[in-house]
Amino acid sequence: MDERHRVVTDGPVPKHAQLRRILESLIEAELAPDAPIPSERDLMALHRVSRMTVREAIGQLVTEGRLYRVRGKGTFVAAPRVDSMLELTSFTEDMRRRGHEPATVVLRSIEAVPPAPVRRALGLTAAQTAYRVERLRIADGVPMALEDGWYAADRAPGLLDRDLSQSLYAVLSRSYGVVIDAAKQTLRSEVADAQTARILGVTVGAPLLALDRTSTAGGRPVEQITSWYRGDRYQVHIDLARASDAGRVPWQPAR
């Protein structure tokens, strides 16, 4: 039977759960990303359910990222999120390995004295400069992340003269013999301000996943970077193992 015309029935399975399954079938088999789903009124008439049932089913799928709402326009199918593991790899390498086509737009590249937190991370004095590179990272033609990175100038002199639209890890390795081999990374949630929203093509206040990373090569800091990933297009998988009591690091609240 065409899922669009399946009737929701009384029984042990709640009506909103039945409607949810119908919508999931539509998403998986018929509707492309960004395609609209039927209106609340149409769903009520087609499946003979109440508005409350429709809103419960749709609300669950919106919460899970399967659908998204646009005020005044309706509800649409969300594109699948790009999966990423927390590994020491570049965006370019990570996207290609997962079957996506990466691209990069360089927004700004300058040499300047970085702010104090960056200086501390890179081990610089108050007078030392570093290279700042801001880039928009794209996967399959869709803006995915905004990056604001600082790089130690003494480790890669003339970096700004290189092609910064490719993997900077590859540039550092190939041109300077600097191989990033360790990093410390922090994840946090943020919402998009007006400038970030415009660059990433999202609404102001949209959820973002922010990653702060300090990368080293041979024990010396090379990179301090903050990346803002779209929450509707990106998710992170983390493999965990239970720590021994002797080596367990106590949980600390965010500061």
C-alpha cells in the first residue's frame, strides 16, 4: 500500500508511533533531502488522526534530526548527517575516506600577533606573530564547517604563500616536514551568531558543534584551531573504554 494513504488504526501500537513509521518510510523511500512532507492537515485527513497525533510524530522526527521545520513554509526532510570519528586527521582526509567530496574556500589569511589564549597554546611570546587562516569547509557542495586556525610561523615560514585550499596537514608535511602526530581537543555546543550563520547557510541561533584543537608535531605546538560544525549536518562518534580506577581522570564541569 502507498504509505501516503495508509490508515492509522486503533490497537496496541500508539497512533503517533504508527504515523511515525509511515513518515519514516516516506523519508527513506520517496522523499529526497529538503523535500517537504505533507502538511499537518493533509496528514490528518489521509491517515484519519488528530492534530495532536500528527504533531507528536513529526516532533519526534524533528528532535532526532530526520526532519526540520521552516517557519511559515512547513516541514522538510533533513539531509543525512556526515559521520566523523574523533581521530587525528584533516577534514579533507576524513571526508574523502567517508565517500564525500571535500572543498575549501579560504576566507582570510594573515600574519598577526594572536590573542593571549592562542599564544599560550602555541608557546609564543607577546611579540611573536603567527599565521591566521580562516576557511569554509564544504562536503558534497554543502557548507559544513567554519575554521579559524593559527599556525606557528617558525614551523612553517611562508605558509601563506602556499595553496591553503588543500589539506594544511598535507602542506605542513610535504613542504616543511612537519607531521602532526598528537593533539588535544575539546568539544562544546554553541549557537550560530549572524556572521557564522551567513557563512554556513543556517539561521541565526542554529545549533553548532564547536571543536577547539591544539595540535603538535614532535612535542612542539603547531596549530591552534577552532571549528564550528553545523549541528544539522554533522555528528561525532566516540569509542569509549572503561578507565581503570588508577588512571581515571575525574570529571570536571565546563568553565
